[in-house]
Amino acid sequence: MIYTTKTPPIAFTKNRVRSAARKAVFLCIGVIFGSLAAADVFGQDDPPAYELAPPPLMLMSKTEREKLDSEQGVRKRTELALDLMTARVGLAETANTRDDLNEMFAHLGAFSAIMEDTLAFLKLADTNRGRTLDNFKRLEMGLRRFSPRLELIRRELPLTHEFYVRSLLRQIRDARSRALTPLFGDTVVRSDT
């Protein structure tokens, strides 16, 4: 006679535990995604909890316009534009220390206007001449020094005003790349083929 003991098969209990563990994991994942969907985290564009300050007008003063228009040489005009931009960033820094955000925005808008005007002036100049290409490089090198200063301003701003300064930093980066583009164009190096 063979004696057997009635014990539950081990495979049956392991499968049952695995099945219960899988169900628990899927249930936890479902609860997490359900709570995230209820919290509206999946890409829904909710309006921010704060109202963004409108960007400033890109206007330079009449005096700055007259100074820039009176310069005939490409080099002197580029240097003058960089000096005017440096002055505007300096005024924006002092306005920021006084917490006068409207005045700071006005100076940054004028800075942006001078930068775009200088790029447009250099693009209209004869790019086949070495002097114009040198001034594109001079402008690009001059624009480099403004990013750290504007980053210091941006760090101290409230969220309502910080967005514009961040976009101005991107605008400077874009202007630097536009200033370098003519240096690598087809007209710089002649092909003698």
C-alpha cells in the first residue's frame, strides 16, 4: 500500500501568488494614471496661475535713431550700436535693482530694437566686402557679453516678468547665429572651377 499525503501542489500556490501580484501591480498603475488624469497632468494647457506681463515695445529713442543714422561707416555704426546696447542693459540693471519693472522692460525693448536694427543694417550692406563681414563678427562677439548680464536680471525677476527676459535671451542667441550666417555663405569663398 502507498501512503500519500494531501499537500497542495507548490506550482498551484506560486501561480496564484504571481497572478495576485500582477493584479496588484496593474491596479496600482491604474490608480496612479487615474489620479494623474484626474489632476489633468497629461498635456492639458491650463492657464497659468499668474498673469504674464506683456512684452515691451521694441522702440529705440529718437536720439538713438539719429545717432545711428548719422554714422556712415559700417564699423563705427556697429560699434555705436554695441555701445548703445551696453548702455540700455546697464539702465535695465539699475531699474531692476530699484524694482521698477516697467522701466526695465522699456530699456530691454530698446535694446532689442537696436540689436535688430543693426542686423538689418548689416544685411543691407555689401556682404562681399570684408569690412561688412568683419562687422558681422564684431556684432556676434559683442552680443556674447549680454547673455550673462541678462541671465542675472532674469534670476531676480518674478515669474510674471521672467518669461520675456528668457525669450530675449533666445532672441540674442538667434541674432548671434544670424550674424554668423553671412560668414559661411557661398559668397565668402570663391570657387574657381
